[in-house]
Amino acid sequence: MFVYGTLKRHFPLGRMLKNSKLLGMGFTKSKNYKMLVTQHETRGNFPVVFHSNAFDAGFIHGEVHLVHPTEIPDLDTMEYN
């Protein structure tokens, strides 16, 4: 699983991946992405990535983890709530 932002190690939600194996660092195949930090009333600040053809678009860097399939639903729930 490729993660960026709050799910990375040493970030607020990194504990959600404590049972995963860090395989290494990675980045998106395309350089046509932008990351912005958005604010939410109850969740606070968190990053959002979207496709962009803007001149300042680039690669998104993150971590690649080996995650057991049974843990994916919990990660999905955390990310979508």
C-alpha cells in the first residue's frame, strides 16, 4: 500500500500501520499531481492529492507498506471518516 501524509510513520495515523512491513519509499508514476493541505472542522488538517496539469505539479512521495488484506477495511474506514 502506498501512503502519504498522516498515514506515514511518525505521523498522527502512522500507528494504523504498526502491523505492516515497510518495504521502502516510493513515488507516483506520473508527475501530474498536486498535494494541498485542507482543513476539516473535526478532523483537523490533512493532505489531499489530485491530478493536475499545472506547471507546479509533481510526483507525490510516500511510503510503500506490505499490509495484510484483513487490515485494509479498517484503513479504508479511517481514511473515509
